[in-house]
Amino acid sequence: MGGRHRGPGLPKRVRAVIVAMVLVAGAGVFTLWQTAGGDETCSGEVRLTIAAAPEIAPVLAHASVRWSDTARGPGGECVAVEVTSAEPADVALAIADRAGVALAGLTSLAPAASSAPPVTRPAAPVPDVWVPDSSTWLVRVRSAAPSLVPSQAPAVATSPVVLAVPEPAAGALGWPTQLPTWSLILEQLTGGQPLRVGVVEPNRDAVGLATLVALGSAAASASDSDIATVAIMRALFAGRATGVNDLLSRFPRSADPAEIAKALGAAPLAERSLITYNATRPPVPLAAVYVQPAPPALDYPYVVLPGIGAERQRLAERFRQALSGDEYLDDLAEIGLRGPDGLAKFPAMPGSPATITTGQLDEQAVAQALATWISLTRPARMLAVMDISGSMALPVPTAGGATRAQIAVEAARQGMMLFDDSWSVGLWT
């Protein structure tokens, strides 16, 4: 794999600051801002607000401290940069809410288990600059209103999408010498002993959505695409999680083979999440399986939102240009993120390809995947009507002699597996 030689890294004191900020960010929203303090020649203040995905927010905050010490506004003003940790889904929703438009699959309510009441999320502020984890969020916001975000935004970090598999089981997918295809993963999901797979709710997670699109493309190429699509949805729906920590908690907690067999067998994650998990030295480490064709990597786009004024736009661009150099790349490497070019300042993981795929998901593919997922996971009430007349007792030669009634019942049974306890289903004959 291509990469840079890792230098001596951050001083221990700086590394401790970054780790502390990561821990705070993991516990909830945090804000860190720094006013120019390199000398006393500035007066007044120009402020730039940045909302960033929680994992990269501490790195941007650290960079803002370095930069704002000497940065000046157009009139020589002091510069204050405020970096806030915010979930991409919440910021996307805030941008849409401010414009009075809706985003497919997103509401102002936090995801909750079907048995729990919905929890209202506080509204996220709309910043001057938004750094979500993936350009897929730009695709989703533009689908609601094209003018809300720019068509393209430069990356400030990257992290490939991988399939995390407990190391003892990863060899069945060819790891680490082979790169499996999504068609092989589809076979594993629909085989006699299906792979137990989990996914973070695709409505709110870019990795989950990318996986949904990749598996949907593999299903479309299958000989019976409808059956394959239903199988994918059933498997992902059964294993959906509310967040990455929830998903990681389902992996085996013991190296005992019986425990591994009962626990989660695979889950799509950002490479960064897997690196962070393995750094905790779990009883069963996770292998990063780089499935092909690779979904677009998380690219952490630097999005300067429209309407913030020319001065802050120029200030935002100057700060983006400062997100470079060895110190910034070292900060990224400390938390398992690659540079904007896809190169890493940390050792390559076994099985990692030489290059990673960047870019963004196709808008039509995203819309189709979300529409299918939403239609199957939205709580609803339905009435099923079954024909029990004499003709339903006739055998169907192409179904091994099963009767029409037996086929209808089995189809209904399979369909019921797609619904959770938030659905109400009635039956008429």
C-alpha cells in the first residue's frame, strides 16, 4: 500500500490534548474556540463557526489554535474560530429545516428502539463551515434543494469503508490475501448458514448507506434480484444499530468459538472506527476486509455554506488551506484518519489495497436505496387479505408440488420478518 514514512509523531503533551478532546467529543457536543493571541496588534474580532463530525472535530480544533494565533481579518481584526462537534445527520437536518425543506428518512427525532418513546434532539446550529464525514450528505441535502450546499467540496481527511469481521472468521472471505466482492458477501448473507451482519441505521450513517447501495447493486445483478434484495433488507434490518458503539458492542467478547459463533459476524465500518476499536486490545480483534468494488471512502468534505458573506468565505478558505503539513497529518493519524489524498501516516492494515476509492455516491442510487429502506422500516399499520377458497389447494408444479396456499403463507412469513414490533398487522381471510 502507498503511504508516508511516519515521523516521530506528536509530543506526548499534544497527543494527550488530542486524546482528551476525542474523549470529550465522544461524550457529546463540545465547543473549543481560540482568539488570536500571538501578539497584541489586532483589535476587534472576526468569528468563524465550524460544525464537524465528532471524530475529526478535535483535530480541526487543534489546527484552529495554531492558525488563529497569527491569522487576521480583512481589517486587521483578531480571528476566533469556533469548532463544534456535531453529528452530520443533525447538521444536515438543521440546514434543511432552515430552508423549509425535508430530507428523506430524517426527522427531528433521534433514532430509538421500537419499544422506546422517541427522544427529541436539540436543534443543531447552522455553521459557516460544515465538515461531515462524507460527501454523501451533500448529495442528500442537494436532492432536497440544490442551492443549500455547493456541488463539490475539497476533502480534508479520508477513511475507507471496510467490512469488519472477527479475525478468526475473516479467512472465509479470503482475508488477508484476497479482496472479496459484494457478490460474495451477498452469497454469505443468503446461504444456508447466513452471516450475522449488523449496520448502523443507514438513514443517519454514511457508512451504512454506502453499504446499502453496494449490496443493492450486487443484488440487482443476481439471477433473482427481487429475492436477493429482500434477503439483504431482512439481514440488515435484523442487525441495525443506533450507532457505532452499539454496533461494536455486538462483536464477540471472548475468543471462545461458541461465543464467536453467537456474536456479530460482520459489520461495515469506517477504517478509522476499526483501528480505534482494535487499539483497545479486545479479546477478538477485527479484521478490515476491503470489499470490491470499494464504496467511496469517507472524505470529510470542507463545505463553506452559502450566504455567510464574502469576508467569512475568504476566512474559511484561508483556514482550509492551513489544514495541511506534517503536524495536521500527524493529528489525523493519531485518530486513525488518512490524509485528504488517501495516504496514511500509520502502518497499513493487513489486506489493505494500494489505493482507496474517493468520490461520492450517485444521487439516484442513494434515493433508491433510501426509498427501499424507508418503506420497509417505517412503522405502519397494514391489513393482509388471504384467499382461502378451494383453488388455493391446487398444487404448483414449479414449486415442488406445494399448494398455492402454502406458497402464500410462506411469502407472508418471509415478509413478516421485515417488520419490527412498531408495526400493526391485521389478517382477513
